[in-house]
Amino acid sequence: MSDQNGENETYYRSLTRRIVIIMVVVSLIPLLLISGTIRYFFQVSYQEKVADHLKVLIKKHRQNIDTFLNEKLADIRVVADSYTFDQLSDEVFLKDRLKVLQDVYGRAFVDLGVVNDHGIQIAYAGPFRLQEADYSQAAWFREAMQNQTHISDVFPGLRGLPHFIVTVQREHGGAKWILRATVDFDAFNSLVESIRIGSTGFAFILNSKGEFQTKPRTEIDPSREPYVSFLTAPSKGGDDVSLVEKANAAGDDYVYVVSRLKDGHWLLAFQQTAGDAYLALYTARRISMAIFVLGVLGVVVVAVLLSKRVVRRIMQADQEKQMMNERVIEAGKLASLGELAAGIAHEINNPVAVMVEEAGWMQDLLGEEELQESKNLEEFKQSLRQIRTQGIRCKEITHKLLSFARKTDPRPKDVQLNELVGEVVDLCQQRARYATIKINVDLDPQLPLVHVSPTELQQVLMNLINNSLDAIDSRGGKVEVKTRTEGNFVLLQVADDGPGIPEMYLPRIFDPFFTTKPVGKGTGLGLSICYGIITRMGGQISVNSAVGIGTTFNLRIPLPKTPTAQEGIC
């Protein structure tokens, strides 16, 4: 037996593992596919969103910077076109023009100067001492002499501070001259510094030689990648904006966005760490990963719990199957015992009948004259009456035993329920007296007839009374059987003051093979059969029970339907 139990436990553990694995695999494969697909498309769409946002931002700031430079150039052009060379060569007049520009446009213009075709500044207005400064060797002067307008690169120049100038070329007396203006570097630099995103994103400007035109927030080496590729790449013109993701020398991933400005001579560059640029994406990844892990744990936990529950049900079903096989065998034995009891009752009934008849004959003999004078005559008569009475009683008991041992007749007929209750109660009285249990009846004398199978109803009532007697056992108590009319039903109640049924068992009380009796004392079929019989009659059976108080079974048997007026006419 121990070996068999060990094999069963091994089988059920193996079954549990297989169910868990199947449930986990079947649950996780769709979860992995769905989460992977969603994560991929979310990542792609978010990266595209970030790239589009950065490109739009760089375009906007490029336009702002180009607008700033063109506005300053246009301002100087207006001055050059509005006044003559002689007027602008007058330093007093030139200082007055600078003041007007500064009043109108703020401190964007630092100074003004008029330079002749030899590169000598012949007039100057500004905070520095640059009168008669020689710019003939300056790169911006050579460019300015070749073009009507020019915006220089940022350079320290004679003043030793980073700045850039805008120039306009004009002619006077057959000779070229230049009106130049220095633009405030801080005002220009603030335009670029305003391009900040997140904690690491910033922008700066390089010229075609890789020289800084603004101040970067951190140290940057323009001679390294990817700036070398950006500077050497041919300008596409238009609104081209390039975005690439590359790792720097330290191995950190960065997002780079570049665009050309000032007719392609300058490079507006923006850089930001990938972790900062895609911070929301990485946060969503961490959250989704945490949710996925929790989901996996939930699936595993549920799979384990459900598999254990399923295996417990299988174990219970196997046990019930084994018990059912045992009970089928037991039922066969009970059927054989029933047939044996019927045979014994039949055999006893014959001598009892003879005994009753002989007692009657002896009573007739006592009526003769020679026995009338016997002094024991009354005792003889009393004994004969007792023999006759007990014989008749024994005959009734064997008759009832035979009626219950025979096969049930399912054919319904009109039955007076009170009479049927009386017969069943009489049959159970002997056992009740032996167990010191009192059976009380409270029958409605006006109870109408019911149309049922009497033998089936006897079986139901007998089963319920026996269950009550079993519940009370030898402790003593009482069983009450009541009948009364309740609407369209006849109500039959069997109540006892036994220990009661726990609430957890009540939902299963009518299930086949379910019993609260000790092993070997119940088959678990009685109440199930009762439920089936009452249901087939169109009736209802219910139970009310409380632990320590008792149990009451309620049988509602439908009354026969009365014929309608139309049926009576027919």
C-alpha cells in the first residue's frame, strides 16, 4: 500500500510539473510576441518623433540665426545707402549714426567704421581706439573688397576679443570704400546657447575650418569624428538637416544634429547623449520590463496554483472513482441482502399467519362449556388476545418489509400523504425506541391528495427519517414529521435536533457519493436518489441546517392541476 501511495504521489507531482510548464509556455509565448512587437514599434516611433523634433528645432534656430545676421547686414546696408561717403567719413556724424543704431536695435552693434580701398580705417565710432587702423592684411577685408556684402567669421582681431563684422562695399570717386560694423558677440552667442534640451543637449557653431564661432558648453574636439565628416561633407543647400547616432571616443552614445547656415560657410551643430534624448523611451522600457517581470511571475504563480488545484480535482476524481467502484460492490451486496431480507420476511410471514389462525381457533375452543368453568379461563383469553395482537403486528411488519424490499413502482396515483407518513413512521418506531429517539408527527387533517408514486415517496421519506436517526445516533433526541398545505404544494418536513450539517457541506449535500457519515456507514447515494425522485415529481427539496441546533429537510410536492372550465365541457 505504501508503494502504491508513493507511486501516486510521484505521478501527481509529475503531472503538476507538466501542467505548470504547459501553462507557462502557452501564456508567455503570446505575451513575448505582443510585448516585443509593441516595444519595437514604440521604440521606432518614439525615435522618429525625437528625430523630427530635433530637426525642427535646429531648423527654427538656424532660421533665427540667419535672420539675425541678415538683419544686421540689412541695417548696415541702409546706412550705407542713406548717406554719402563724405557724411560717413565725418566721425561726429558716424558716432551719431552708431547711437541711432544702438537706440533702435539695442546693443547688438558695438562700433562702426569706414575703410578705404587700401584697408585704412579713415573714420571710426566706438569704444575702442581703432582710428586709422590698418586692415589691409585682414582676411575679412580681402573678402569684403570682393563682395558687395560680407559677414566675417568670429576672430579676436586688433581688440583681442572674439567678434565678427558685417560689411557693405560702395564706390566714391571711382574708388571702393567699405562701411563695417562689429556685432556684439554675446548677443550672437546667446542665440546659440538658447538651444538646450534636457540636461546634456546644447548647440554651437563651427566655420568651414573647424573653428568655434560660439562657446560650447563642454570641451569638444572638432578634429575628431563625427565633426570631421560633417565639415568635409558637401553642402546640400536648402533646408537640409542631418541626424546621426554615434558613439564618441569614450564609447558613449550621442545624437548629433547638424545644419548649414550663412550660405553654407558655418555649421550649426547640436549634440545630446542618447540616454538624455530618449529618456522617456528608456523609462518606458524599464517600466515595461518591470511589468513584464511581474506578469511572468503572475503567470507562474497562477499556473502553479491552478495546476495544483486541477491535480487536486483529478486526485479527488480518482478517489471518488475508487470509492464509487467500492460502493457499487457494496450496493450489489445490499441488493443481495435486500432480496435475502425479502425472502426471510416472506418465510416468517407464513408461520406467523398460521400462529394467528391457531390463536383464533383456541379462543373459539375456550367458548365451549367444559372450559368455561376453568379458573384460569381469563388468563387463557388474555394470553390468546396478546398472541393474536402480536402476531398481527408481526404480520404487518413483515408486510411492510416486503413492500420496501420489492422493486419500486414508478407509476403515480392519488395518495393520501398522511397515511403514507404513518406507515413509514410505524416501520421506523422500533429503531427509534432502541436509540431512545422519539418520533413526533404533526399531520394536517385537511391535507389534499397528491398524485405521486407511493413507493418512491416511501423510499424518500424512509431515507430522510433514517438519516435523522443516524445523525442523532444513541445520544437521544427527537424527530418531527410535519405536513401542511403551502400554496400549490404540499409541504412535508422532516426535522431533527441532531448535530447539524456544517455550512461548507450544504451546497454538496445532494451530490452523488457525497456523505458526512464515517467511512463504511454511508454510500452517499441516498439524498441524491431523493433529489432525483422529488425532481421527477415536479417538486422541490431543500435543507436548512445549523451546527448544534439540527437539520430540517423540506419536501414540496405539487398538488394535481385542477381541470379548466373548457376541459370540463369537453
